[in-house]
Amino acid sequence: MKPQSWIRLFVKIWRRWVMGSEWPLVKLGEYCCKIGSGATPKGGSSVYLDAGDVCLIRSQNIYNDGFEEGGLVYIDEVAAAKLRNVIVEHNDILLNITGDSVARVCLVPDAYLPARVNQHVAIIRPNKEHFDARFLRYFLASPKTQILLLNLSSAGATRNALTKSMIENFEVPKPPLSVQVFIANILQSLDDKIMKNRQINQTLEQMAQTLFKSWFVDFDPVIDNALDAGFFAQNLAFSDELRHRVELRKAVRESDNFKPLSEDIRQLFPDAFEEYAEPVLGLGGWLPKGWRYDCFGELLLSTIGGDWGKDAQDEKHTVQSRIVRGTDIPDLSNGQLSDAPLRWVEPKKLKSRQIEVGDIIIEVSGGSPTQSTGRSLFITQLMLERLGGVVEPASFCRRFEPKSYTLGMLASIHLKKIYSDGKMWEYQNQSTGIANFQTKFFLDAEQVLIPSNEILDTFTKIVRPFIEKSQNNEQIELTNLRDTLLPKLISGELSLSDINTDIPEETLI
């Protein structure tokens, strides 16, 4: 089919969907003050700064569920002045117009202004007398509209692209402005709740990380016990690292807001340190008495690479399984839905790869120049249920099966800590342009501190509720509610009298 014919067919399909709306259809270009792409500063990436006065927004910053700060770069005032035709203003809609991320759309928070955009991003500035920018963004980000924009971008081209003409001629429903505000308020209130829930989940995970650091990196309870027992008064030849930690802990203990651990937990910890054989570990070679280091592999019963299966059933691939990829890990970690595909797999392969509660999925291939491999996911019961019960890691991931739930919890938090510390870069190599995680080297070389069983059990009892609460279904339920309401509100199928949610009444005004 010729490109022109394909586009005419697309327009027919598009009209069939949106004509069900009670609102009139208008061409976007007729109600916008500006539609146009940005530009790359002269000198390209050589003029990018890690911090500065003016943000340069690129396609990697734009997602349908919001603005992503990761990878944001800055330019100086001189470079910004040369891009004065692509200044981002309050309530501008940014739309990705090329490449794999084409059609992603968001509003930029005012905190990132002043800003410019590069040539892969278009600015859509609606006339505020006719369109609420939030309503228009919700419409462009809605699942059906996204499919249509993606199809339009691939018409007659070797590379996905949305042209200025395509955007200007794209038809959108135009309710009265008051109705647009009403719809945007409802959807934004749900988005605000989703964001708050996400922040709570991140706080819960951070609480687990903070406790891990206090107990197993800084050794706070052991230092407290050792100070109370007079251990450091023996004038032993302690390392400088341990002496420094003791002085820091003394200052904390003397502060007004110091809260010691409960006595029953403190009694589980030793009140002395001993010199360890390997000086590069611990505090200059000193460890809590009775604790030891072991290689990461000793925490596991087994490890095996993932599978990809088939997209259709055949005589060998007879079981459906959810396949978790590295790209799914961030959303799943935050208690969100992911796009993990459902595929057909072989029962024989599934037997050794099926994920159970307490397992860890780790990404072992992929990455990027700014993101190492080694992202990991600890599997809870709620997460497993949400994924459908039958789950496998994808081909570029591995299953780590711990020897126990408590060791799995310790291993998981250890993995997240060394990833956030940047240590995972030490365990990857570059091959044919793809970064690969050196699993065997990691399992043998990475050392994990092992406390007593009683301390490990107590740590797990404290941390487990944090992890499981961060995986509750509230965020997904809110997302489903928003995504269900969105097309109905935009089409006019639902009105104010039809809304039956716990959305605060003031948001509906």
C-alpha cells in the first residue's frame, strides 16, 4: 500500500474511534501558538554540562507517565541564547518525534525551567483560551492515541518520525474549556496519588537500605555495645577506619535525638571487634567478633540463565509464562505494572527457571555507557501474584535461587547497595557493543558479610514488611482506575455525575 493510501486509512480508523466522542474534532495546529522541534547546540555533546542554568531536554527525559530527570544535561547561557527559538515555557507539551521513543509525551515541571529542547523533541504550545494543556497531554498520552501516533510515525518511512505537518493536522477532540479543566483535575488527582504512592515505596526501600548500612556496613550496634563494654579502652592497635567510625558514632550517641536500639535487639550483637585475615574488608580489616565474609555464590543454591520462549504455542512450547526483562525491573521494584510479555515456553526449561518467592532476578546483559548491568529484583508473593504466578527471567537475565529467604533478603539488599554505589561496573565487560555481567567472576569475587543467624533473622523480620508494603497493589489499582477513566472522560462517555471514586471533591471544581 502506498504511504498516501496508508495515511488515508489511518485517518478513517482514527475518526471511527474519536467520532464516538460528543466533542467536535479540530486540527491541533489551528489551536496552538507553537508547534516545532528543537535543535542541538553547536558543538553537540561537547558543550553539555552536568549542572548549569539552562536544561537541555532530550527524548530520554520524556515519558508518558512524566518527566524523567535521569540523563538530563545543561548548557550555558551562550549556547542557550543561540537556541532562543526553542525556549520551553510553562505548560508546554513536549512530544518525542523520532526514533524508538517516538510519540512519548509529557509536560515539563516548572522546576526544570528555563530549558531548551533538541531536534528529536517537538514543543506543542496550546492556546490557553481554547485548550487546557493537561487535558491535551492526557489525550496524547492515552493508549489508543499512542497506538495511532506510532502507526502514523511509521507510515512510508525507514525510521519512525512525526513531522510538523503530521502534528499540525492531527485531529483532537475539543470539549468546552471548563470540561477540559474538570477532566484534567480528575486525572491529575489520580496521578498525584500515584506519585505519592511511588515516593512512599521508594522511602520504604530506602529504610531497608538505611538499616542494612547501619548494621552491616557502619556496625553501629556493635560499636555501641563495644563502647559500653569498654572494649576500645584497651588501647589495641585498631585501624584508622575503625577509630574514625567510633568517633563518628560517639558524636551520634551524644546528640539530643539519639535513639538506641531496643535492649533485646542490642543483645544479639557482639560487643567486640576482631582483626580479619583480609585487610581490604571491613573497617581496615576489623570485623564484629564472630562475623565472617563469604563469596556471594555461597548464598545461592543455584543460578541459571533465562529464556525467551516463543510468541506462539507449538508442540514444544506448551506453557505460558511471564518473561521478566531487565527493562521491567525498575517498574516492578516500585510496585508498578510492567510490560513484561506473556510467552510460550518449554516445560523442561521452565522447571529450573521458574521464579519462586524469595528468588532474585538479575540483569546480566545490556546496560549502556551510563547504566551498568546488574539491576536486580527480589521476588515477593504479591509481585509473583501480580505477574500471574508463572514467571521466568528473560534471556538477558538470570535466576538467583538463595539457600533461604533470609539469605535472599540479605543478598538482594547487598546487590542494590553495590549497584547504587557503582560497584557493578567492576563486574562487566564489553563485547560486540553489548555490556555483559561477568556472573562467575562476581559469584566468586564479591564478598558478603554474614552475621549470626539470630541477627539475620531479626533483620529480615524488620525489613520484610518494608519490602512487601512497597509491593502492594494500591499503585496499580490507581493506575488502572486512571487508565479506565481517561478514554471515557475524554470521549464524554462519563460526566461529573458518573464519577464514583474517592477523589477529593476540591479537585473536581
